[in-house]
Amino acid sequence: IEDCTEVGDLEHACFNAKYYCTYLFFVGKPLLDAESKSSEQIATIDRFQQTFQLNYARIWHQLNLNFQGKAADKFLLIGKSFDETEILPYWQETNNATSLFAYYLAKLILCYFFQDYQQAIIYVRQGKQYLSAAVGTMCSSEYCFYSSLAMLAVYPVQPKSELNSLPDEIIANQQQIERWANYAPENYQHKDELITAEIARVSGDNELAAYHYDRAIAEATKAGYLHQSALAEELAGEFYLSQGKTKIAGYYLTDAYREYEQ
């Protein structure tokens, strides 16, 4: 960002700034720290009057605020940084695919973490229309991950002997995440493990699910993805609760709570 600014390339300086705001959220930086750093970048973008980058960065800043409870409705990206009711019609009218994809991804993540899975699936479908606009960015891989989790959240658990074929999207996403994990395990191994655990859960293979939940937690922790370690702990806890194993579920859910606090 500083290099671009020094040579007068303000447009690309602001492009870097907007992605910096986005990736702060994706890598799981503590919300208060990410909010502060995002605010600095947004002020820079605003000063250089780069409207496209400014509104894009504000999506993720507002998502951060929603997770902190600083929004009147946690499911709506409306607050001091962003108002979806004002900007969304304009983006749709101008077919701003990049921003629309980011918006639907942010809403997918929001609804998934707050467990409105049916609404999350709606955002999976809406985001898919604009997926090509995010190729080559971290947004596309985050969509791949969270869209699979959302679909698996609503998929009925079935005995192994009666399991129907999983949706093609889940299978394709899993194969893609596995490929990424082979090249960059520090960024994708925990994602691969968590999707595998969720597939095992809906397949009725409890032993395999338990193994991969623990692997997901360990890999996410090792790589520093604290929010996704917390998510893996939470999903493991709910998995054990569904089996009536309340004591072991309590351990996982307590750890999830502590990590979410961080």
C-alpha cells in the first residue's frame, strides 16, 4: 500500500487496502484489532476518493461490527460503516459482480456462524452467480469452504448403509479444498479436515467424524486460524450433544466459547 502511494498509484494502493480489510477477517484476527486496522485503511481509501474500493472494504468492516454485537440486527449489514439497503440496489443495477459476490459471501458467513442455515443456503445460491468475479482471491476459497459447511448443516444425517449421494457441489468443493491443502496445508488442511468431519457426520460414521473434528481443531490451532478452531470445537460439541454425550460435549463447547472470546 505504501509503495503504491509513494509512486502515485492511488487506485492500486486502495485495491490493496480493501483486500487488507477483507483478509484481516478471513485469517481470524481479533475483532477489535481488525476493526482498528480496517478503520485506518478505510480512512485512507476515503481520502483518495476511491468509491468502489471504499464500499467493498466497508462490507468487511461492518461484518466485523456485527460479530461484535454493534449492529441493531445481527443478520443485517447495517451500521456505522455500511448499509446494505442503500448500496445493494446500486450494485445490482450496475452489475458490480465483484462487490455483489463479496456481499453475498459476507452474508453467508454471518448466517452460518449465527446458525440461520436456511438463509445461508440462499446466499450460497446468490453468491454462486458472481463466483467468477472472485477467481484468484481468497474470497473464492472462503466461499468454497462456507458454502459446503452450510449445505452440510441442513443435510439429513443418514446411516452409512442408506446414504444417498452427496450434492455434487459439496463433492467438487471438497476435491478443490484437498488440492489446495496439498499445496498450502497451513491455510487449507484444517478446512479439509472440518469438511471431512461434517461429511462423516451426515454419513453416520461417528468414529470418523470424531477423528476429523479433532484433526481440524489441531490444524486450525497450529496455523493460527482461531475463529475456525473455535468453529471446529463448536461443531464437535454439537456432534457429541446429538449423541447424548453431554460431558464430552461440554469440554468442546467450553473451549469453543473461550476461543470465540479471543
